[in-house]
Amino acid sequence: MKLRFLVLPLIAALLAGCGFHLRGALNLPAHLGPVRVVAADRYSPLGDLLAQGLRRAGAQAATAADGEQVATLQIVSEHWADTPISHDPNGRAQEYMLRYAVVFSLKRADGGVAVPQQAVELSRDYLTPVLDSVGRLSERERLVQELQREMATAILRRTDAVTSSAGDIVQ
């Protein structure tokens, strides 16, 4: 029993000493002002997810009254690809890699670049047995939704990292 009381503080001390710490909340620069999300496809769920994430981070959503003097998070392009990575003995694809690539940038209200244009790519593998094609289609749809949520998080994290490390001054 005494050993347990000695091991717990030891583990806590080791974790504290290794440099591990939880990722903090997303913090955008206060002087960024209202932010508008512009997606290449106006019906893309990614634009909505980014707008929601920005609001949760404390960013003010741009309105029509703000005009053109707003910061703009622009989704330049979104690309999806299904690549077969394994086949059954009959030559039919059984396993696929679902890839999602997005190119984005963030411009300040004055037209300066806050986050230079960059690409983020995510991928997941999934199986599609020929006998169970209906159930696997829903698995792919769930993967698409999961990748969109992860992409929004990745873009917001990159935005936070660039604007906080560079002080929002990228020429």
C-alpha cells in the first residue's frame, strides 16, 4: 500500500519533467478583427466548421455591414481522392486510402498576409468487401465527416501557431 503512495508522485514528477503539457486553447490575435471564411465551394461543410471554430476561439464573425475591411480565411481548394491500396484474388479493390487535401490562407483586413498559403493533407484507410458494399459506403461517409472535422481543427491550429509565433506580422 505504501508503494502505491510512492509510485504516484514519482509518475507525476516524471511526466512534469519530460516537457509534456496539454495543448492550450486556440487564441487568435485581438487586433485581427472580424473574420470572414471564404470557401472555394460555398456548400462545403469545411467552411461552416471553420466559422464555428473561429467563433469558439473568440473571433468576431464578419457581417455585411463590415464591408471589405475584414480578415479573410480563404479555402483556396479542397480535393478528395480514393486510392486503391489492396486487391482481392479476382483483382477487385478491397482496401482504399481516402485522402483529403486543402489549401488555405489568412489575410488581415489591411490586405497583409497573416498566414501564407499552405496545404494540409489528411488520409485514412478503409475496407470495402464486395459482399458488404452498402455498410461500407456509410463507413466512408463517416470518414469524410471525421476528416472534415479534423481538417478544420488542423487549419485553426496552424493559424494559431503562425499568428502567435510570428506576432501576426508576415510580409
